[in-house]
Amino acid sequence: MTANPRQRKAPCSDGAFSKTINCEPQANDTRQASKSQQCKHFDRCSAPICPLNDSWQKRTHLDGEPICIYLRELVKPDGKRNLATSLPCQLLELIERQAKCISLRYGPIARRLKRASKCGSRMVAGKALKSNDKFVRGKAHE
């Protein structure tokens, strides 16, 4: 019996590979024409691997190419909680499920996500800057 190439062994916390992850789209996914178009960054994103795209597995990723902002944010401390404030639950679950498979398939992405997990959230910093800017502008006009 041959193993399905879309099933990968996931790394455990101790570095061993034990749990098998199915990287195929789930049968119960009720996907619309393209979930990637539901992403608010879709029009200006240049990341070749989009976890919301149904055919991300057919794409290539070269070292140094951009990585999806949601993948980078997901790996940060409190990343899932931060993303939950700006993404619909269905999209967040899909990104979370695909992130593991993408990391297993693309080494450069896995390395950059590991590095990103040690940095602060750009989304949180942007929201803080935006709210601070509104506060400062409000005081300046009083």
C-alpha cells in the first residue's frame, strides 16, 4: 500500500514526526468560487502561496518571495486571537489548517514563519498606531 503524497507527518514539539496531517481540501469544505478573493489584502498581495487559494499546492515559492500576512501573524504569540478580531471564523480555520501543510511543503516559508514567531505583531502595532493617530488628530482639532 502506497502512502498518499498529500499526507505529511507533522513535527511534534520534541522534533519527532508523529501525527499525520491530511493536506487535501476537506470534503466538508463549503468553499465558494475563491476564498482568496474574500481576503481584504487580495488586490495588493503578491505572495505566491495563499492559504485561501484552493490550488496553493500547484504553486511554487522561491526563497525571498513575500509570505501571506495571515500566515506570518498566525505564528506570533496570541496570533490566532489577533486574527480572530479581523477575519471571519471560517477563513481563520482554513488558514490555520493550511498553515501546517504549507510549512511542511515549503522550507523557506517554514523558516521565515519560525523567525516571524519571535517578533511582535504588525497587525497589532498598526491598529495601535491607527488609534493613536486618531487620538492625536482629535486633540489637535480641539
